Amino acid sequence: MPTVLFDGDCGFCTWSATWLDRWSGGALAVVPWQRADLASFGLTEEECRLALQFVRGSERASGGRAVGLALLRCRQPWRACGSVLLVPVLEPVVERTYRLVASQRYRLPGATPACRLDDDPRRDVSSGR
């Protein structure tokens, strides 16, 4: 089953993951990365801290691409939105938008102080890393 790994310490991410789980109707496993065996997914803690992760078999995607792939497993109209997000010519815009939302997630619905990424000295929000 395709799996989405999200930041379970972030209220906005948890709110978004709950929404995704509901709209996917069980077509996705939606799991906080803090509770997952990351090695079994071929991921590191750092990769999961930086962005949403989508894993299906050996396929891995993060950030905006992960959102698009996850939305493809949801009911309409979200499946159509996922298709649009995955149009190759839109990839740079989708990724920049993902990074902008991620850097501002502490200001979005459901946010908690743990959502603030720039508190982590290992995270350079301006570069998306």
C-alpha cells in the first residue's frame, strides 16, 4: 500500500494528514514519520523533517511531488488536482509553493509552536533544505 509519512509533531501537518486519510478512503497509509520504521522505507529522519514523503514499493517522492502522488489516490476532485500537480512543466512552481507553505505552516490552520521549521538550526528555510 502506498504510504505517506508526515510530521506528527506539527499540528498543521497532522490536520492535513487527517484530511488526506479521509479523502483517500483507505487507499493510503498515512503515518507520522516519528512512529515509522524509516529504514524499512529507505528514508532518513532528516529527509522526513524536511518534507512530506510518499513511498510505494521502491518509488519515493517528497515535497510537492509527494502531495501530487498522494492526491492521485483520493476521490475526485482531489484526484484531478493531483494530476495537475504532477504535470512536468509545473514541477518547479509546485515545489516552490510546497516550500513556501512548509516554511509558513506555523501560521496555518491547526498549527502549533512545533510547526515552526526555522527554529531548527539544521533547517535553511530560504533554500528549502
